[in-house]
Amino acid sequence: MSVFEDRKKAVYKAYNDLISKKLKKVEPSNGVYYRYDAPILTEDHVPVHWRYDLNPKTNPLFQERLGINAAFNAGAIKFKGEYMMVVRVEGDDRKSFFATAKSPDGINHWEFVGEPLLLEDVDSMETNVYDMRLTAHEDGYIYGIFCAESHDPDAPEGDTSRAVAAAGIVRTKDMENWERLPNLKTPGPQQRNVLLHPEFYKGQYLLYTRPQDGFISTGSGGGVCWGLSDSMDNAHIKEENLMDPKVYHTIKEVKNGGGAVPIKTKEGWLHIMHGVRNTAAGLRYVIYAVLSDLNEPGKVIASPGGHFIAPKGIERIGDVSNVVFCNGAILDDDGRLLIYYASSDTRMHVAETSIEQMLDYVKNTPKDRLRSRTSVEDRISLIRNNKEFL
């Protein structure tokens, strides 16, 4: 057998073994959610024919021609009974693109399908796109809102690191054919982590934003905001209202941002967000949750203290270490909730819970009272209340 055939056989075997692997719950859980024993999606899940030239004449040594570095930060949706993610896939060239993956049960056997999304080229300065949130809106469209990144035109000569972030928008009705719309306009000079509420609010589209003065730093941006637009065809928010502020010496002291599209429950809208703090080792990203009012989605009514999910074990290691990040979740009719999160800008995981568990968590977990002393008071109260049950 030739080198080509030997290598091709080995590569396909590794790929098929990977996508056929069934994951196991990690037990015991914390009672709020289960982790699984392996990522659900990695760079190795990207199809072989997306990476290799399969022609033995042009690739006799069966070398990878277009390598993949990572698969992460996926939006998620259940569409016509199928579990789907639109994944941020990053090539070895650092350019990200979107690709659709499917699973029969939302946990196992994820496979990329079709081809990568080729978005309409609306801006010759746009360099990179990533982190799409998917909203099935009551207007009949599925919207994808993502970060569209360009080099800062005002950067000093020779500064090749300064960037500008805008909220790009696409929509579809079949998860195959996507229409590109103009980027979102907001008062904030830069936008990342924008997502669309699934229902109209006061007859308008409600979007959650995170205004930033710079590409990395939020500057005067106070936290997660919300605003209204008359249309998505030329989406324009004229006023951003602060919903969930960043707070000193908490999990969100540097910045925070929206995550998964809000989930409607009988007691409010469940928001799964991310918070960032600084450490001696760099920024640390965690996931947290809040509940907002059913009739006023921009009004937080329950805010448990601390993180909901933080990097653990292998999740702490990757291209951007010490990071977990969520921008997708799927709610089943039976109340099962699958929360899709990436670790360290490298791979995708799933946390399995239920609406019942999440409502218990957000309503009954003590809020952060912002001082060490009050934190100890809460801990002692728990310990003393438990004495009769020991």
C-alpha cells in the first residue's frame, strides 16, 4: 500500500473513531448541572476533506493542506428536531469562519455538515468573524449575530494589533441559506457579544449589547445593556440601557457580556452570561446566570453570587487559557437544558441541566454581598443551619 493510502486510512480511522465515541456524565455532580468526560467538539471533528487534498496526484504524501487550530464558541439551536451548532472554526492561519454541526441527541456524535458559511462580503476591511448567537425570533427568521472584526483605521502606522469590533447580522429560514444584513449601529463605539431577544418588546426588536471604548477594554462601558430597534434590516439602537453592571472585586469586575439567547421560563427570562476578572496570570473568564422579569426582560430580578461554570481540569488549558465561554443553549420540550460552552478558545463542551434546576439555582443561591465579611456571614449561617441535620 502507498504512503498516500496508509496515511489516508489512518486519518479516516481516527476521525471515525472520534465522532462515534459516546460521552459519559461525570458524577457526582454539584446538583445544578452535569459535565461530560470529554469535549463534544474539537478541531479533530472537522471533516478530513476540509483539511486534506484527497487527490493522490497532487498530495502523494497525504499531508494536511488547510489545517484547523480550534473549534469553539458555538451558537446553538434546535431546528426541525435536530440539534445544531454554528461553530467558530479557526484555521491555522488564525482566520475564523462559521460551520454548522449536527448531533442526534445534542451530546454525542457531533458532525460538521455541508460546507463552511461563505458570508456576503459587505466590507472590504472586515478581516475576521466569530462567536455567532442564534435567535429563533417570533418574526419567523433565525438571526445570527456575530463579531465582525477589522483593523482599526486610526491605528498609528506600524501598529498591527489595534482592531475595531462591530456586530454583524445574518438571517435564515432553513439554516442553509443565509442573508447578510447591515451591521448593527449603536451609541457605543465598539460592540462584541451582542444577541437578539427572541420576542418583540413594545413592538420592537430588543437586543442585548456590551458597549466598549476599545477592542479589548470596555472603558466607560458599564456592563451588559439592552436597547431597541425598529427593524433588523437596518438595525439601529439609539439608546443603550444598563441591565447588569460590572462590579469591583467580583467575577465580572473587568467586563461582562451576554452569552446564550435568553430562555423563557414561567418565572422569568434565564440569561447565561460571561464575566471577566484580571489575575496575575491574565484574564479569567467564567459563566454566570441571572433571571430577568418576564414583562421587562431588561430588569434583573435574581442574581446568584459567584460563577456558574468555571474552567476545570483540561478546560483551563488552550490557546487562551483559563477561559470558559458560552454563546448557545438548547431547551428541550421536557425541560432538559443543554448549555454549550467552550474552554480556553479551543474546544466545545456541554453541561446538562434542567429548567427546574436552573430556577432553583438562580432564585436560592445567595447573591454576592460584595465583602469578605458578609461572605463569611453567609457561610456561617449555612453551617449553623445545617447543624441539626449532621
